[in-house]
Amino acid sequence: LVSADVGAAAAAAAAASTAATKSSSALSALKSIDYRYFVAGGVCAATSHGITTPVDVVKTKMQARPEVYDRGMTRAFLSILKTDGPSALLGGLGPTVVGYGIEGAMKFGVYEVMKPVFKNLLDFVMSKLANGSTKDLTAAAYIAASVVAGAVASVLLCPMESARIRMVTDDEYANKSLMSALPALVKEDGVGSLFDGLWAMLSKQVPYTMAKQVSFDIVAGMLYAFLGSRSTGAPATAEGGNKAVTDELKWIV
């Protein structure tokens, strides 16, 4: 009886120690944030969306005034050039660059930060519910991280998109800058108007982020394993293996 009690106490102590370790791992993951993900995501998103601003202008005008621009994108593009001039194709450039710079930084940065956090939290919960189960929950952790990242990015992007759309579709806002358009929108329609399209933004950005980020990790992992094994003669992954090789591949991919 005494031996059984001692065994039970030892098992309980070991379980508590494991739970505490996994809980502290989630906190340590937050303290070791790699800001390169935020910088890279922000710069890439701001650049790519800034370059395609003319496409966004044409699309937005076609959506806002379908009775005018009803003959396809090319005709709409030429009509805008003729009627409003080339500068009109850069309408909303400021909120586009700033908004998607922030959106890209959050989408990629928050995702990378939250992956180990969710992985440790899910492992902790599973160990409590399944008596130390070692089931791999990496995929679930990545999906949860992408949902959070997509939601954060959407909330921060929404005011910028509201300003961009108004600057493209409303002649009174056409010559305003981002810094003057936002206060004007708030004064005219209230702070809530900046988030009028939030649910549409979430319904678009969250599934998109899930598909893009998680599929990227899956494909990148396959490339790590394939290229790492060819370089070293042994399998390599993003989590371990030949770290020098996988680190180089990570930033190239």
C-alpha cells in the first residue's frame, strides 16, 4: 500500500513537472521573437501591393460604378486614363502601402510567433487530457496560428482599406493624403465607419492566410527534407537536422 502511494505521488509529480515545463515553453516562445519575419512580411506586402495599385484602382472603380465601367478591365483602364489622367491610377497609394505593410508584417510575424506558442499550449492541454499523450498536433497549431495572424492583420488593414476605397471612389477625397483622409472619415461617419468592411475582410483574409501559410510550411518542410538530404546525405528538417543547411534554405524559400 505504501509502495503504491509512493508510486502515485511520483507519477503526479512527474506530470506536474511536465505540465509546468510545457506552460513555460509557451512563454519563452514569446520572449524569443524573431523580428525578421515582421520586417520581411511588411516590406514584401507593401512592395507587391504598392506596385499593383493601378490594378486595385481599376477594380475598385468598376465595383463602385458598374454602370460606367461595364466593358471589361482593359476598357476601364483606358477610360480612367482618358478621363482622370495617369495620376488617378495611383489613387490610394498611401493607404495601400502603409496598410499592407502593416498587414504583411502581422500576417507573417504573428504567424511565426504564434506557431510555437500554440504548439506548446496544445501539447500541454493534450498531456492533461490524455495522460501524457505524445500525439503530434503541429498541423493544428499551425492552423490556429494562421487564424490569429489573419484576424489581427484584417483588423489593422480595415481602416486603411476604408480610406483607400474612399480616395478612389469619392472626388472629395481624391486629393487627400492618408493623414488627412482618415480624420475626415472619422469626422464625417464616425470611428466605426473605418471597420464597416471588417467581416468581409475577415471572411476573405482568414481562410486565405490559413491556406497560404500552412501550405507554405508543408511545401517548405518537404523541400528542407529533400534538399537537406541531398546536401548532407541525411534527412534534414526545419526543426532540426543540419541546421546550417536548413537555415539557408529557409530564407531562400
